[in-house]
Amino acid sequence: MIYALFLIWVAVSSSSAQQFYDPSGCSSDTSNQGSRYTCDSAQQPCRTFLVYRANQHFGHQNLLNISALFQVESDELLDLNNIASPLETLKRGREVLVPINCSCSGEYFQASLSYIVSERTSFPEIACGVFEGLLKSLTLLQDNPSQGTDVETGVKLDVPLRCACPGGFARFNGVKYLVTYPILEGDRITPLSMKFSIAPEDLLAANHLEPKSTVYPNTTVLVPLKSDPVMNLNVPDSPPPTPGFLPTITVEKTKNTKLRKLYIAGSVVGFFLIVVALLACGFYVKAVKKWKGERLQSFTDRNSVLSCSTARSSPRSGQTGRSSTNSCLSPDLLAGIKFSLYNYGIEDIKRATNDFNEDTNKIGEQVYKGLIDNESVMIKQMRFEDTRQVIDMHSKINHVNIVSLHGVCYGENDFAWSYLIFELPTNGCLRNCLSNQANRLSWRRRTQIAFDVATILHYLHYCIFPSYAHMSVNSRNIYVTSKWRAKLANIGSTLAISASTMNDKVVTVNGLVAPQNPMNEAASVKVDVFAFGVVLLELISGKEAAQGTFLKDSIRFLGGGANEGGCFEQLRSFIDPCLKNEYLIAEALCLAILAKACIEDDPLRRPSMDDILKVLGRMM
């Protein structure tokens, strides 16, 4: 019940799809996400429906046979399908709605039936033929492991048909049933949605499908219905695929000489314009190259990082300033730099940080603030071998919500340490903003910051290759600009890693343990999703996540154990009291439940950053 208001945001945006669609056929011997519809053991059984087609080959050509197959009363099928008699022979392929009882068994929903084999056959023949793909042959084999490849006459099989019950989100959005529909050759999303009088977007969302997705024969989809099912059997079948060629039509040649002359004149003029355009492009490219050369020379004269004039073998020169020899980078490091950075001298860094004054300038572990050329900067000390990784990562990304890298400085007397110089957004880190009672962070600014952080994590997960897990998302690595927009720092550090290189991990995020299964590229980014959930809890409550499991325990009331009024009161007590009543309770509930989903123990049950961004986008 408490998930109700959350659906106002997520159901419309189609980001809270109930189940996944399995594109593999009924007879496939692989088990994929969506081969069986997953459930939570706490979910209650439900009454729902499936669609079955009259099939004379297997002796199911009337409602009496079909009701016996699915072990329901034939009278129910008569009323439901507007058929006069249970003995009426149905047209081949005539679709019939069949009521079933769907329940959660272990991890999966299923409608449990028994089937007695009438003649020697095989599992694919039963699953894909008799039951028309309403379950995979692999599922049938797994539930009847004592049988061999062939099934003998008289054997009684357990048949777990695919079904699903609407979750809390879907129920509040009005979804009453999820009807299991077997796909045939030629079925398409739009005609299928018309058949059940629903929007195509709802059908896509219920099956976690993208627009213009293809559905394949011998698979199933779930049809979300907000009322008792009624099929429009008059919806025409989907058109056949477009043929590979079109018939040719003889065209009589025109004898209009004036038109021919016009074509010739137009061709000549067009050719002339193309030549002029090519010449203009050539002159432009030449001018741009000349301008870039002048800019590069000017940039070199200003001691950019690309203008180092001495080798690594002479780091102890007595010179100081940006042109000092001990501030030049090694040739190996320079080879990996793909964009321009300023090369600062160690004296520049000392002046900026008041000689690394820990009382006035230190803002974090090996991180100092300072002023260079009247601009606030953040200076991070790190080992030389780690510097290349950070610079290389910043050379691959370009995003407004990432703290920019301005320059680099070599160590003073050796090559063990170096310093990276970043921009320092005006309002400091998010943790300090949340702790500042004098200048409190408004609710609208908090939701904007959440959206900004989700945007940059979506960029790292989906818009660069290989996808990238930050692994250190927290309120102290998020900075706030003068316009109250968020920027993520610590990109490319040793904690942040390429998603494709993740191994088994148990990750601690701000005192909360984010357990991880053996991770592949898709699962590794779930660490960032967990950390994002922790940041959401901090934005809502104002409390620091370093208090261990306190924040996680504080939202246990969202599990649905309390009544609606009690839940809202507990939510209000959890929200940062300095916000008073300036927030919308629906938005607060939305963020709280989104945060709870992000910090699920099972990483595969956490939403993706794509889902999260769609939810937050509805609030902005």
C-alpha cells in the first residue's frame, strides 16, 4: 500500500516494468532473464488469465477439451469467451481466455497443473505444442527431473505455466491482471495492445521492452489490464513482412525536350555549386589549421603540460615556478594525455595551499583547497603511478556534472608523488551543505542535486566504453556549484574501475555493506546504484551515512508493515526537520522508496541508473 504514491512517478515513465521479456523460443535449452517470471516470497497468490488457441491437432478444439486441459470449469470459459456451447467446434487458432490461479513458488510465479501423457512424446512437444509455449520445455524438464528425453504414455507431469501477479507499484497504477499471452509469427506490439484496448507503452513497460522492440514466435508477453479481460477478436492480423523486391512497372520515356533541357541545366548548376563548396571547405580547413598552429605555439609559450623541455633524469633542479624542470612529466605519462593541462610548479602549489597548511587548507585525506590565479581550486596529492589513470579517464569524458581537471604538478624532490589540480565548486561538498544550518539546502535544490548525480552516473554507466563504475559515490565526493548544481569528483581514482574488470566483492559504502554477487559488466555498476541510494537517504534526512546502518533501519517502515497514516508520520519524522513543510509528501515518498530499492541486498534487484533517471526526470 505504501508503494502507491511512488507509482505516480514510475508507472507513467514506464521505468518500473513488472517482468522481463525472454526472446528465446519455447524449445530453447537456455534459461534467460524472463524465462520464468520472478516473485518475492511475500507476494500473495492472485487470480489471473492466460490466452490459449484452439488446436485440433492436439484435440483441444472446443471449450470442453480446453477446460479439461487447464482443470477449470467449462462454464467459466463460456461466460468469459462469449461462446454458446462447450461442445462447439472452434475455428483453428481461435483465442480463448482461461482463468488460472497464480502463486509464488520459491523465486518464480507459476500456475501449477498436472498433465497425463496420452502417447509417447517429448518435453518440447508438450511445452510448445500442447501448451503452446506457455512454458519452456527446459522448465518442464526441470520440474520433472526423473523423466528421460522421451516421455512415455501414462506418465503424470507437473506443469508450471508462466504467470505473474501485479506488484504493489502496478496495483496502485490500476493494473488488476497480468495476462500471459503466447506470441505467434506475425504478432506485433501495436495490434496486440489494440486487441486488449491498452496503450502500447503499457504493454512495453510491463515486459521491460524498449519502443520498437521485436517480439518473437514461441515466446510470451504479459498484458497489463486495469479491468476484467475482454479481447477484440476483430483486430486484423499484423501485416506480413515487406517483400524483398517490388514488381517493376514499365515507364514510358518522356519526349518532353524542354524538361530534358531543364534537367541538364540544373545538373550543370548543381555541379558548379558543389565545386565551389569544396573549394570553400578547403580554404576553411587550411585557415583552421593555421589558427590552431598559432594557438598551439601560444599555449607552448605559456608553459602548458605539453611543453616540458627537460627529461625525467633531472628532477632536482633548483628552478621553481611553472617552467621548472622538476615539474615536467615523464614521456610515458605525456604519451597518454589526450587533452591540454597546465603544468604547475611545486612553488605554485605551496603558495596556493599556504605550504599545505592542515588547519586552514586541508579539506580531506591528501586533499587541499587553495587559490591559483584568483580561482578556487582543489589540490589532490597522489602517487605518481595513479596520476596517469586519472588523467586518462578525464581525457575520455566531457560532462558538465564532473569536477574538471585543470592541471598537474610533479613532486618536489622525487617522482613518488604528484599533485592534480581540480576546480573547486563554490558551495563545497554536499555533506557540508547538508550540515550548514545557517544556509539550509531547500527541497527543490536537493531533488535537483539528486537528478544531477543520477545524470552523471548514467553517463558513466551507459555513454562511455567500457562502462565505468565509480565505486566511491558519497556526499563528500559530490560538490555543489554557486547555482546549486551537483558535480561528481574522484573520477578515475584507484577505487573507481572499469565495470568489465570487476571480481567478487563485498563493498562498504558509507558504513553500509553493499553485498555483491560474482559480478559481470552489468552487475558491477550496481555498487554505484547502492551508493546513490545512500546519498538519496542523506538528501532526505540530512543525516550523514557514516552512522552505519542507522539510515537503512530508519526506512524499514516502507516495507508495508504499518498502516498508511503511521507510515506518513514516520516518513515526516525521517525527513530533515530544517525543511519544515516546504516539501511535497508525494515527492518525499518517491525518493524514499527509490532509495530503498537502490540499497537492496541483492544487486540484481536494484534498479539501473537508466530506470532511476526516468523516475527523477518525472519530478523535475
